[in-house]
Amino acid sequence: MKRRDLFTSFVCTDTRPAVSSKGSEYFTNALLRTHENKQVRFYDDLIKDKHVIIHLMYANCEGICPATTANLRRLQEALKDRIGRDIFMYSITLQPEQDSPQDLKIYAAVHGVKPGWLFLTGQPADLRFIRYRLGFYDPDPTVDGQKSTHTGAVRIGNDVYERIRQCRATGAGSD
């Protein structure tokens, strides 16, 4: 499957009845802060009834994060005005103690990110829980939580159909 097809195949336009989502009880409604310094609730504001692409990252990374961000930036360009309307992109810091909304705003600007893609920070315990619920702990929780072993994987999700898939944002193929 082509990478673009992979990213867009989860968007469903048919009118089948919605499956009940696990909702905020599963994902959490933790308060996060965007790179625009706006407060949002993880489930209600970011996930509920949406098609999402979620990337966990370090704003101060010399490893895989810049390459992952560059590939996601190309995806944002390819999907144009669908980002922020039909598909929502979120990058969540793995170092909330160091990555303030201002740091994330600078990171987004340096990488040429356009509107519709949010960079998020929050309380460390909340972000660890979100990371766990999105499956970034599989199979070993230490792998994606360290800069030196960070995988650069992203999650593609559709809340309505309770689907979350993983794919690499760098290299060929999918995980």
C-alpha cells in the first residue's frame, strides 16, 4: 500500500451507524496545552469523533524527531486543507518538563508547520497515560520513552470506529 493511501484509507465517508467509542473513560480528558498556548481536553477536544494522526516527539532532538516531523510536514502539504478539517494532526512532547508551549511553537515554526497541526504538552503523568492508551508502550515501555531509542512511529486513529493503527513516519512500509 502506498504511504498516502495508508494515511487516507482510514477516513470513511459512508453513512454506516457509528460504533460506540470508548471515550474519555478510556483515553482520558486530561488538560493539555497547545503550542498556541490554548488549553484543550485530550478526548473531548482532540479525539472525539475525529480522524487523527498522533506523533510523540522531543522538541530538542537530534535523532529521529526532525526526520519524522519533516515527513509529517510533507503529509500535511499533500493533504492540504483536509488537515484541521477532516484529519487532525497532533504532536505530543515526551518531555513536558522541558517543552513549554513556547518551545513547541518555535519547533513548529522552524519546521514550517501550517495551521491544523497542534503541538501539545501537559502534566508528565497525563502524557504517560495518553502514551500508554495509544499503545506506545508496546512491546517495551522504555523503547519509545528514550531519545536514543525513540521509534518515530505515529498512530492513525478513527474514534468513531475505534481504530488506532501504527505506522512508521520514516522509511518504507508500515509497522
